[in-house]
Amino acid sequence: MQATLSLNSPVSSPSLMLLGFEPLRAALEFVGMKTMDRKALPCGDGHAVVIFPGLASDHQAIAPLKTLCQDLGYAAFDWGRGWNSGPQGNLNHWLDGLADDVEGMTRSHDAPISLVGWSLGGIYAREVAKRLPARARQVITIGTPFAGSPDHTHAKWVYRLLNGQKPPVTKALARRLAAPPGVPTTSIFSRSDGIVPWQACVQQGGRQHVENIEVKGSHCGLGWNSEVFRVVADRLRQPHGGWQPMA
């Protein structure tokens, strides 16, 4: 649902209880996806959709989202870089290269593209849209903590394991990441997320082209959550130049 309740709660790490039940809840969400009726989901117009995986995941994790987009008639691509262990080297150069990759893989599609990112992948989607303003149609993020500190997420331990250090996010970088792209942007979040604080997934400021939509689910299961699928299908069908917030 469109988030209309108070979204100004202080950011804090999800409870250990929510974290502990993540695997079970994600498994139940997977079963729910398999049994959902997709016939009522709106079909697409064929434009290209690029999907970015979360930290410590790859194309297999976003395969359900990619299949959904393909089944609805979109030209769906995964990000093409395999395992996501986080940005490497200079962040700006790395993101510039990622934007070049996205532009290259979608070059045969004339229409503007949609960018969909799960968790850390949503940060990539937002930053690529900022670099490709003429190519980006909209951004959809799923459980993406663009407005909080890595210290408030349980994913920081995974990042440290993969890279040997904590996420190098300065205050200046945090402010930059929190700024939305200049295209319609939807943030899907869950208050029962056991990995990242839901408050960090909420875009503040009341901008006309930005919306926050709440679903029920775990963090690890958002990529195949049936509520997320319905929101993504509805958002992707929005006409280019005629985007409206979800009712």
C-alpha cells in the first residue's frame, strides 16, 4: 500500500528476532509467489527493464523478477556483472562503468528504460539513473536503504566478510545517495524487514515524482514477494511521460 502513516521514526537496526526468522519467511514468500494468480497483472509495452541484485547475490536471486518482467512482455536484463560483492575501487568510476554497461546492453531499445534494484542493487539503479537521465524512464527500489547508515543494517557484516572492511560511506556520500534521481522513483519497503531498517528505505521530501509503498515481507524474500510483484507490474505499466503515484 502507499505509505501514509508516520514515516519519520528514528532509524534503528531491525530486531534480532526479525533477522532470525528471515530464512523461514523468505521460503514462505517463495511458496506464495509460486501459487499466486498472475493473470490479473497488467501486461507491458515491451520497453527494456534492467534488474540489479542485492549484496552477496547474483542473477539467480533476481531470476524470479526477471521472469516476471519477461512474462509481462518487457525486455528484461540482469545487470550483467554476476556476483554482487559491492562496488570495487573508486566508487564514481565504478558507477560510471556500470552506467556504460547498462547503456550498452539496452542500446537496441529506443524507448527509455526502467531500472529495478533489490537492496544494494537499488542504490545502483538510482545512481545509474542519475548518470543516464535521457535513458532512464523510472526507478523501482526494493528494500533499498538509501537514506540510512550502513551501521544500522545487518548487511554490514556480509559486506565486511566479502571486502575486509565496512562500507566506506562518508556523510557527503550518504547525502548524495539519499537524493532521488530526477525520474519517477518508487521505493518498496517492509516494516518487518529483518536486514535493513525500513526507515532508511523511505524517501522524504514530498517530491511529486517520488513515492514510498509498503508491503509485508522479509528482506530476503522481497525479490519474489507476491505483493512486490503486483507493485512492480503496476509501476512498469505507467506510460512514459504520464507516470502517476500508485493509488
